[in-house]
Amino acid sequence: MDPQILKQLAAGAIPPGLFAALVFLAVWWRPGPAVEAGRASRRTLWGALILAAAYITTHFIVLRGPVWPPASAADWLPYIAALAAGAGVMAGVGAGFRGARLMTRWVVTAVLIGGIGWMSAAGPIARSWNIRETLAHLGGFAAAALAASLAAARLTDRAAGPWPAVMIMLPVMTASQLLVVVYHSLLLGQAAGIAAAVVGGALAAAIVLRVLKRGFTLGPAGAVPSVLLAVTALFHGVVYTETEYGWLLGLLVAMSPVAAAVAMAFTARAASGWARLGAPLAAAVLPLAAAMAVAAGMGEAPTGY
Amino acid sequence: MLTKLLAVSMIGTATLAAAAGFAPITAPTLAPSPAPARAADAFKVDTVHSAVVYRIKHLNVSYHYGRFDKIEGAFLLDKDNPGSGKIDITIPVESINSNSPDRDKHLRSPDFFSAKEFPSITFKSTGITKKGETGGVTTYEVTGDLSLRGQSKPVTVEARSLGVAPGMRGGEVSGLETTFTIKRSDFGMNYMVDKGMLGDEVTITVSLEGGR
């Protein structure tokens, strides 16, 4: 790949990653329980805010902005990041606050995901899609996004330390790579890349804090918006690029947290720690490996031009 | 009387045609021929003999050239009645050809043209004035709306026309050429503008040939 393009991608990933790591470290530096009364700490809500701040700032630096009214689907991405952060807060509130009913917060999340779908496809809905195409596209996206978000929340709820960040980073990072190499869009790859960088920052902070014997929980508030942003970027790839089997790659990536959450449910009571960690990790990697195999079979290579 | 009128009209037509650069009129035949073109008919763009070429700065050291392989629409430049002229062209974005299939996919992606979202580039003239005539080339100032990535901006270009001539398959052909520069960021195409990888200014040359 062209070194200038790598430089461009690094410029979009390293600053948000460093920013995320520093803020996560600052938030979790103060000693205190990562899990309070069986629920994730309210400090996890910072995850959603960090993602929104990192994404919106990087988008504006790389692409200029804000653009209002948005003229293209890409112009909607910062607003989509804000809605994704809102979905993260909903998931985090559910995990951190008592009294927030499960149905209420997931209905609000579903509405936010519907909003993201509409923002992503406002152009084709207005100009070219008929009702059937609109329902098929938005229905498919909403189902994948909601399933991935629920699974990401389940994977990170009440789970402290670096491992939840690894589980979330895998599909988000894979989405970023696929968008660059297979969907031929650095912009969309960078959208998922910023989300991956934020989770990477969380992972780095988690490792440092573990060494210093302090607690850290990524929590649903940090995990859900990252996964949602990656799935949305893949949806943009499916709709706005000419990638063959693009929908299949998107589906496989969205399946990663779902498969990991299912594996976690089955191995939650396993005696061995390796089984409790290894099975969800393997389940998360399997659909991603399948996506990479499909991509390799398509003959796309990151040779650039 | 009728013979006299016919002779005078034929001489008059031939003189006008010669002045306009037409080939001499051949004798009429009995074979069916297409309906004669009216002076106000626009020329339909002939893709095979037309071209849209762009130039953009790469890494601040060189210029990259690319083209669009398809162009559709119609135009009319009338030096005697410039105000009646019009240019209405559409360029399908999917026909971009940068001499690299991978780069073409990238150019069609949301990073640049977002071809699936905005499948065509259009130009519609809103006003045409004649600027001058030198050596058989008539220069016009054409104002119109250029629409790219769903954003429409007024642009003014200088177009040169070589006139009108008989077509190879009958009828008439005409052509025009223009070169102008736009800022892609004006149309929301901002990717890589600030990093010096790809310039903001894009110089576009449009050369049209059309028939009627």
C-alpha cells in the first residue's frame, strides 16, 4: 500500500487511540471497584463519550466539517457517531443504574439504530429505493446492528480487565481492514478504524491499570458504540461501494460478538478459566476468519495503486 | 417561374452553406433521407468522438490525468444567435477511467465521487454569450450549473467551437471544447485535500462532438 495512504490511516488512528488511552487512564486512575453491587461502574459511561469525542474530532480534521445539512451519507457519520454514543449510554445506564428497565433501554436503542439506518441511507431512500428495497436494507441493517449491540453489551457487562476490550476490538478492527482492502474506501475504513483505536486505547489503559493493580471495565457504554459504528461503516460499504458479497462480509463481522456472547453463555460456569475465555475468543475469531477467507477468495489485495 | 425560384433558392442555400463551412450540397436523390435538421436543433453528443479528461495534482510533484469514458447529452452553439444556445450534458461517474482498476474503485467509493449515491455529473447552461471569432474558431462564454456529488454550483467557462459540417452518415456535426478548473472541496469532495496527497483544484477538459 502507498506509504502516503498508510500515513493517512495512521493519522486517523493514532491520535484518537492515544486520546482514548489517556482519558480512560484518567477516569480509572482513582482506586475503586470496577464492578459495583454486581453492576458495572458508572465510570464506564465515559467510554461512550470518549468514542463520540474521538470520532467527531477526527472526522472533522480529516474531512472538514461539520456539514449541515449533510449532502452525502459520509457527511452523516459524525451525527451517526453521536447516536451510537447515545446507544452506548443507554446500554451503560442499564448496566450501571438501577431502575432502568431492560425493555425501555433497548427500545430506545432500537430507535437510535433506526435513526442511524435512516441517516445512512437517506439519499437512496429519497431518490432510488422503493419500499421493498428500503425495508430490506434498513431491516437487515437494524437486525445486524441490534444483535451485535446486544451481544457487545452482554460480553462487556460486569466483565473487568483487558479481555472485553480484546473481544470488541477484534470485529471492529477487522471491519476497518475489510473496508479499506475490499470495499476500497479509506474513509469508511477510517470510521471503523477510529472506533478500533478507541477500543485499542481502552485495551492499553486496561493493561497499564492491571499492572498498577487498579480496576478497569470497558463496559457496554464503551463497547456498544464502537461495534455500532463498525457495523454502520460496513452498511455504508454495502450500500455505497461496488463490493461483491459486501453484505456477507458485513454479516460475518456483525456475527463475531454474537457468536462470542453465545459461547460465553455456554461456558460461563466452566471450571477452567481458559474455557471461559478461550471459547468466546475462538467464537469471536471464527466468523472474522471466514470473512477474511471470503475476502481473500475475492482476489482483493492491499497492493493499492 | 417555379424553376427560377428553385434555382435562386438553391444558389442561396449553397452560398450560405459554403460561408458556414459546409460541403457543397449534392443533387437530391429519390432515396429516402432523414428529416432535414432545423437550425435550432441541438447536437446530440457522440460519445465515441467526445472526451472528458481531468487533471489533478498528486503529492505536489506531478499531475495525474484520468478520463470519463461515457458522456451523454446535447449542445447547441449558434454564433448568429448565441442566446439561443444550450449545453446539457451528463457524465456517468461509473465510467471513470484512471488507468488503474483499483484506483477506479476507490474513486467511485464514498471517499471521492460516491458513484452509487451520486451516479452522474451534470452541466446545464443557463446563459451563453459570444466573445469573439478568430480563424474559424468562435469563442463563447458559457455560464451554467455544474452538479457533482449532489451539489450544484454555478460555473462560467470559455468554450470554443469550430463550426458545423456535414456528418459522415448524413446530417450535420458540430463540436466544442472547453477547459476549466474547479475546486473539488466546493462540491464536498474533501478527502485527502489537506494532506497534500491530492490537490483541491481539478482541471477538466471537455471536448464534445455531436450530430443532428
